[in-house]
Amino acid sequence: ADPDPLQDFCVADLKSSTSANGFPCKLSSEVTSDDFFFDGLVKEGNTSNAFGWSVTPGNVLTFPGVHTLGISMNRVDLVPGGLNPPHLHPRSTESGIVIEGKVLVGFVSTANVFYSRVLRGGEMFVVPKGLVHFQMNVGKGKALIFTAFNSELPGSVVLPLNLFGSKPSVPNDVLTKAFQVDEDVVNGIKSKFGF
Ligand code: GLV
Ligand code: MN
């Protein structure tokens, strides 16, 4: 969903202080093979957290060679029971393939219909642009997923962190009304995300 490129490539110069809708290009004379290969998704991420999850991005910020090419990928690691919590990508459709493990993948449409399936190694899924989705490891071992995006920087709005972990904090009145719960419930959730 990103704009089409106007040249073969434009390896992002992340160090440049100037940037408009994207980044300036690295000088062609300085572009090498290294700019088009990325080993950052080789290693398992750190899953020692409350969600038992890790997302390692291969987007323009970590792999500047994808700049202007309209694509990127992530590596998702989940411990048994681990959850990639409900989130959405404002700028991208997502496709994914489970490499290892047994994963419940689901998304909810704008009509509030829930679509889901349990996937195993080699099976793919797609999440339409902007819809809320998650992946949960429902197997006994680790799960490994690779995801792909039609954006160099899909962005991720992680709902629990977005609503209950923002800085400054969203007012409790808004959250108690929105979720129809008492203030202690809201404070309880906020306390899990740093308040
Ligand atoms: C998975 O949903 C991801 O965003 O990589
Ligand atoms: Mn996603």
C-alpha cells in the first residue's frame, strides 16, 4: 500500500537528519550488496515478558534496503501460551506463515465478526489492512511465525498498550465508560503497563 518507487532503489539513509515522507537515499556509489540482505530475523527474540512474545522487525528502520519498495517482514516468537496481543497495522495488510508450533490466529472485521483458525507449520494466514488481530501459541512447544507486509513501515497499534499504557495516560473516565467497568479495574490494567 506504499507509493510506487520512482527508481530501482533508494536505500534509506537513516542517519540523515532530513526526512519527508520517508528517508533520503544513500548515495548510489555507497550502496553495496550488504544493503539488500538482512540477517536480523535469524535469531529468536527475547520472550521473557508478560505476553511471552517477541516481534523482531525487518522494516525500513532495521533493514534500510526496503525503503520505497513497499514491503517488510517480521519474525514472531511465542512461548507456549504466549500471545502476540491484539493489534493493528494502520498502513498495511499482513500475511504470515507459521514455521513451527501450533498457533491460533484471528482477526475481527469492522462488522465485529471474528475469523480464526489454528495453524501448524507451513500454513499461511492473511489479515486485511487495519484490522485488529492476534496470534496465540496453543501448542506445547515454542512457536515461530514470519509475517510479511505491503509497507516498508506498517506501524503497530497494540491495543492494550495503546489504551492502558500511553503517556500521558488516557483519563480513567474515558476507559471506565468505554469498557463499562469500575475505576479499580482500569487502574489494575494500567498498573500492568507502567502506571
Ligand atoms: C504479527 O501480527 C505481526 O504484526 O508481525
Ligand atoms: Mn500484525
